[in-house]
Amino acid sequence: MKPTVAPFPAARLRRARQTAAIRGMVRENTLTPDDLIWPVFVRDGDGIVEPVASMPGVVRRSVDKIAQAAIEAQALGIPAICLFPYTDPSLKTEDCAEAWKPDNLTNRAIRAIKQAAPDIAVMTDVALDPYNINGHDGYVVDGEIINDATVEALVKMTLAQAESGADIIGPSDMMDGRIGAMRQGLEAAGHHNVMILSYAAKYASAFYGPFRDAVGASGALQGDKKTYQMDPANTNEALRLIERDLNEGTDMVMVKPGMPYLDICRRVKETFGVPTFAYQVSGEYAMIQAAAQNGWIDGEKVMLESLMCFKRAGCDGVLSYFAPEVAKILNG
């Protein structure tokens, strides 16, 4: 589309900015609670709400408190909540068998949420890093993260979550072929309506540090994840990955991290026109919170502006730790 503008003074573009009412009339993008997915951290125990030091305002909750949080999110109009487990180190092993146990933390939390807040969608994380003694998303053999055996494990994890009542599976592992294997497994098991929101373009980013603190993976990680997560310098590769995941049966796609990769969000939406999401990751959240706490920025305004940026870039929704706070503001 080529803009057509009359010469000045026939066109005074500031006319459309002069009052809040007029600005609202011509606003190109809007932000509502429907645009939000709330990532939450679940841990073992009862009655526990435990702060995450590197993410001010974010906590780990026991399963009973996760259910309460889901009730609050549902009342705020947040459509989905995404679970990430803080696994006891004693349960982390090389075979990652805790990942697909029916009564592991994630699966217990899914059932608790579905009972307490049945109208909210439950999204899960599928990757081995919360259960892996070496902190990687896949099995490690002689220093190499191996693909095919990892995919087999991820399918077992997917099916256990679907059996527990998950609505949306979120594969964050970045193994090749995992979407097709998961879709085939879900169909064969009769889970025809379980959706997949693939972390299709997940970059090997330095913005994930506080998240790894939150799930207890920082100390466990040996080496880095550059052999399976994307190089931050690449853009065309992201489109190939998105196309592959769509061909294998994902319903929605995600770009991660968020604001540093808005160009990727825009290219994905314009190229494929599919439901496109971004993850405003822990480092993005922590930077905004830290600057706000130091009085360097207006935290509320920057929070809202940052989320509007995703909508402007073409995203249909955003995973954000700000979700409850934003929903309260938007609800008035």
C-alpha cells in the first residue's frame, strides 16, 4: 500500500492526534486481555508462593496456588496459562523419565487447573531441560545433543500432557521432526483436538537467563544450546523452520525472544498469515522491571507499549509475565 498525502497545509497529519477521542478512532492496533498468555512456574509442595529473585514480581507456586492463579486469570479474561515446572534436582536424570510420568508436577498442575478454572486453556512446555541432569532440551551422548531419540521422548511427554487435559502443547526443544512425530502420536491416541503451538523460531539468546533461574536449570546446564537453537544473525532460516512446522501439523507458531526479534514476527505473519505468537522472555521482563524499580522509566507505560509493539508487528498474541497486571489495567 502506497500512502497518499495531500501537500501541506491541506494535510496536517497532527489533526488525527489532537485528542484522545480522535486518536482512539484512528488507532491501527489494539491490545486486549485476549492477546495474552500467562507463563507460570509450578513447584512441589503445598501453600507455597516463592519469589524468583531475578524476576521481580514473578513467583513459583505449588499446585494448589497454581489453581488459584488460574481462577484469577480466568476472571481477568486471560485466555491461556502456560506451565513451566521447577523440578526437584533429585528427579533430574540422564533418561529424563520424570518428563512423561502421569503424576509429575506439570501433569498434576494441568488437572488442578482444569478442575478449578475449566474455561481457561492450559498450555504446556515440551522439552527435556527441566528433567535433564545436564540442563539440555535433548539427550546428550558424548557431548552431542542427539535428535531422534529425543523426539521419541518428547512424544511420550506430549501424550502424558494430553492425557492430563492439556489444550495446547508447546514444543520448545527445537529438535528436527518433532512436530510431525507429536501430531502423529496425538492423532493415533485419539487426541484430535489438542493444539500445537510450536516454538518454531527459537533463538540461542542471552535473554533467557532469569527463566533458567526460575526453573532451576542455570546450574545444571553444561555448555550452550547453539547446536539446536537458532543463530541470532539469521532471518531466512526462521521462515524455513516455520514452513516446516506448518507442513508437519502445528496449528500456531511462535518467535522467541520477543522484542529483539520483531522483524522476524513481521516476516512470519506476512509470509504465512497463520496465528503468530511471540514470547516476551524473562530477560525482557527483568530489564523493564529493573529500570522501573530504579525510577529510570515509567514501568506501567513501558509494559503496555512493549506489548503493543508485538501487535503492531503482526502478532496475534504474546506470552508475557506481565499478563495479569496488564489485564487488570485493560479491564479498567
